[in-house]
Amino acid sequence: MAFTLWNLFEATLLCLNAVCILNEERFLSKIGWGSKGSNVQGFGESPSAKTQLYTLFHSIRTVARIPLIFFNVLTIVFKLILG
């Protein structure tokens, strides 16, 4: 099986879906990544890698929720038509 652009699209879509369904209270807070566990940095201080990843996850859940619905439907229809 060849590595194609479609496979890369599907892998990215699956990873974004995984990030969007993570629940803060059940999963992220257990490993210290919940909204209560994220530290607020002072002005001029660079945030830690953990804080940057939490911010990335939170922004993906906020911004990409509606477009992901469209891309998931598009992928399902494409797979149904072309197999």
C-alpha cells in the first residue's frame, strides 16, 4: 500500500478527532493538563511545553469543531462512493 496524500489527510483527520474528543475532567485533569492545572505565566516569561500543548489542544477543540464535522462527512461519503 502506497503512502498517498489521501492517507496523510486521513491520518491528520483522525488525530484532530482524537484531540477534539478528549474530556478535560475525565482524562486531561488526571495527568495534570486540566484547565485548573494550567499555570498562568507572567509577562515576558516563556510558557512551558506542557502549557503550550494544553493551549494547542484547547484551541483545536474550540476552532476546529465545526470544520471537522464537514471533513468527517466528506471522508465518509468519499469512502462510501469509492470504497
